[in-house]
Amino acid sequence: MANTQYLFSNVRLFVDDHCKISPNEEVLLLSDTSVDPVVIEAYAEAARSLDGRVTTMVMPYEEIRLNTVEDRYPLSVKQALYGADVVLLVALGIIAHYHPTVRPFITAMIEYGTRVVFAPGDAMIMTSEFPRFPFELVKAIGAWVFARWARSKTIRITDRRGTDFRCGIVPRAMGGGPAAGVRVRGANEPGVPGTFVTPAAAQGPLHTLPKAEGIAYFDEIEYPGFLSQPLRWEFGHQPGDERLSWVEAIVGGVEADRLNELIGRLKHMGYPAANLFSEIMWGLSPKMPFRTNPLYGLGFHGMAMTRRAGVVHFGIGSPPSRAAGNLAEAAPIHTHGHMFAPTVYFDGESIITDGHLVTLDDPEIRRLAERFGDPNELLTEVP
Amino acid sequence: MPDNTLSALIEQVLARARVAPEGQAELRRFDHVFQFMVTDRPAFHVAIRSGEVTVVQGEAQALPFEEMETVRTDAATLRALFEGRARLVDLGWEGRLQMPLYGPKMHITAWLNRLIKLAHGIAVKPQG
């Protein structure tokens, strides 16, 4: 019972920070059968306590897997997305992240002004310290990193297994949750029509990643899932192309074979950009537990690890929404590989060292943390 | 002689948005410059600042990312969008119009789209 009360209290904090629900707004809770019904009810109760008019829909999780290029959302779900003021997407992974499932959400946001909030559906995450980490503090951490990003020209990433990667920096390419630090008014901001608010703690460049070269080893990849042996991506770019880069090879056992097979199939279907290198992002929260996604192997976004401070994820493929309608750069795929202990430099300045976000040691951040409690406790990563 | 037809259409549409219920407040929601790069017409740009709309022939002066967005399309597609005959998301998904549909500028796209709907009296939400 105590744990359930803690869950409800944490979920309420998350909803307060990320949703800005006004009285009588129509709130759709969209979830799937992989999520504990108690977690869904916790979100419903939080929305109701803010006087939202709550409707809950639960889909079979088999319907929202990565492994299809079809739009499989039922019309009833689409209509609910379009009609709601706020959609809380309660899931174990970001089910709106992949091409087959992303279009109804983009339509809801761009055409109907719906605010879509990704709400972690994993009870373990929502009973951890993650939802209680001060929102202002994670935004300050994001701003600290963004300030260094915006004045740098190159990013380099290494790790002890042999990752040695670099690419150019385009400051405008930065994306992520409300802590991304971008200076566009209203960007990723709770309460603004047409926004997709993901849990605050991640930022990094999207789609435009120039002059990538080198290799990156991953601890886990979202598709096809658990790794039986080390897997690496090898990067390159076309001479004279200043904007884009490509995953030129995926190497490492049966999992690499399956990802290569998927990309090969998409290319055969007429999507030459299926191997576009489309994302680098790092987590910012020291309180996200070290937790792999319970649905690995089913193509779900591994939300937990991508928000953990110091963990970096790379993306391959951009649906038309990420490619801003440029179909020459789009393909019906977007999936990630995760690095748990990278070292990251912006123009030679260390931002992450062996998986530790050095921002957490910064005196300015620690002074800010004092407003919320003991900085040593607040800024130390949980196991 | 520049072809002003498209830019005139957009000016008219945004003027109609202003007189629609909630139109003035919606126009004031953000400040932004939209650079229209039209494949078969001369470029022009539209500045919306403090709710005031200015349409200018030619490309805009370079501005920071935070203040300007480029829309790439052809004349027929742009006309269909601003006449309320086509959905912006569909045009983007079909590769007929390029502007942000994801990331830190997607709400700016949603805002411009909402202004078009206000101008044409198209309900933003489905009606029961």
C-alpha cells in the first residue's frame, strides 16, 4: 500500500511538471496491455485531481511494435488523439517514436494542436527518485550542456571498448525534452499547443549530423534487442555533403544481421535513407535507475536508459516528420543503440567521462541544487 | 515583375485570421519569420511580430534559428494549404512541403497551421 501511495504521489508530481492540465480539458490516457493497470490509474487520478476530463484507452501492445511500416492505429484511437486537449501516452517505451505509430501523433499535434506527453509506464521508474528530481534542476543541467554545445564545432565520443566517433555540430539541430535548452520560445514546453513533451531529461542533435566518422559500440540496441555479442555501427559521409551522415556498416552477430536485414528490406522498398545517421542524445537525470526496457526485442524505445545521466544513445533513420518532409532523407524506421559508459567531448572539453555527466560536479549546478536539498545526495547517480 | 499572387494570398489569409474569434491572441502567441522558398515562384517572406503581419518580396536577411523558419514547396501546394484545401501534415508526409513536423520547431508549424484554420473558420478540434 505504501508503495502504491508513493507511486500515486510521484505520478502526480510528474503530471504537474509535464502536462499543465487546465480544468475541464479533455485528457486522453492512451496505454497498452504491457502497462500495469495500477500505473494507468495513477495517471488518471493525477489528471482528474487537476479537474481534467479523463478518458482511458488501452491497446494490445502487439499492435504498436516497430516491426511494420503500416499505420496500424484504429480510427477510434486516432479520433481520440485528435479530439483530446492533452494526451498522456502511458507506456514502457515511447510508442509514438517509430514510423508506423508516429503519424497519428504528429497529425494530432500539428493539425489539432493536441499536446502529447510521454508518460513513463514502468512502475519501477515511477516509484524511483526519478519523478521527484526537481524539474528546475534538470532544466539547469540541460542549459549548462546546451551552452557548451552551442559554442562548439565538433563532438567526439570514445569508450573503453573501442568506440571512437566524431562529427560536426549544428547548434540548431538540438532536440529533446523541456530540458533541451533550445531557445525557441515555447519549444517542448508543457501547455503549448502542438508540442510533444517527453520526460525532461534528455537532449541532443536530431537528423542533421554532419561529417560523422569512426565507430561506436553499443551495450544494447532497441531492435532487435538483447545483444549476444558486441555490436558496432561504422559511420561515414558523402564527400561534399556538409549536412548528413550515414551508418555505413552494422557489425556483430545475429542482432546485426537482423538490423541489416530490416534496413536492406527498406532500401529494397524504395527508402535509400534507411541507414541515415539521425540522432545523438544524452540523458541528464542522475536519478533514472539503471534499467533496461522490459520489452526489449519488441522494438520499444528504451526510455529509462536514454534519460539516465551520462548514457548516450544514437539513432538510425528519420521518418518524414523528423526529416521535415524531405522524403529523400526519410525512411520508415527510427531506432536506437545505447552506450552506457561513454566519454564525450565538445571541442575537446569533457562533458561526460566514463558515463559520468561532469555537469553534476559543476559548482554552479551544486549551488542551485542546495535550494532543493543536499547536493551530494541530489547529484549522485542512483544504481 | 514579381509574381505577388501567392504572397498576397497569404497576407489575406492572415488578415482573416486576425478578425476571427481568438485570432488576435493567436497571432500574438509567437514572433517568427517564415521564409517561403517556392520552386516555381520568386521567394518571399512573412514576418509575424507582436501580432502584426508583414509580407515582403525576396529572401529575408539571415536570422537566428530561433526567429526564422524556411518553408520549401511549390506554388500549387502552398496555394492548396493556405486556401484550406490540404492538410499540412499530409503535404509533409507526401514530400510536397518541407517544414518542421517534429522537434523544437513543431509547435511553430502547428501555430501557422492554426492561423490558417482560424482564417477559414475550420474548427481546430473535431466537432461532435
